[in-house]
Amino acid sequence: MHDSLDPRDAVRQPATENRPAQQAEPVAADREVTPQGTELPSAVHAYLDGDKVNEQALNAAQRELELWKRISQETGRRRRMVTPAHLPSQILSKLADD
């Protein structure tokens, strides 16, 4: 429900006061939930945050660490990608044909 923004309705009270409390603000139904058994060790979180981490703690989480290193390499590679110079003109010419 939306409040009326019409200035001619100056005597009208905002609709939020007329609504029950549970309807005033909807609760977000979708939230991030970590599946059981998939939580990252705190050493990996610290590594991803750029903090210094004990090497033994990282070795204990080797699988997760390798995954994030590969993700970092891939995002770095994609960050350096450049669209070929001829492609935008080809796209625009095709759009003009339609």
C-alpha cells in the first residue's frame, strides 16, 4: 500500500498509521543461509580479508584456499578482458537494421 502524495489530501493521515504493524514493513523472505557443513574456516575468512594468517591454519583449509585462489585468478583475468574494437559498431548496425 502506498501513501497518497497528492497535496489536496492534506487532511488525510498517512496510510502507514492505518496499517497494522506486521503489514507496515514486509519481512525479507530471502536471506542468505549457509548450508550445514559448508562454513569456511576463520583462517580462510582472514586470508580473503587480507589479514595475516598462520600458515598452518591455511594448510588445514587447503581445499577452500585453492578454490578462492582460482576464483581470484579468474576474476583478475576477466577484469583485464577488453571488448574487440569492431564489436560495438557491429551491434549498433544490427540494431539499426531492426
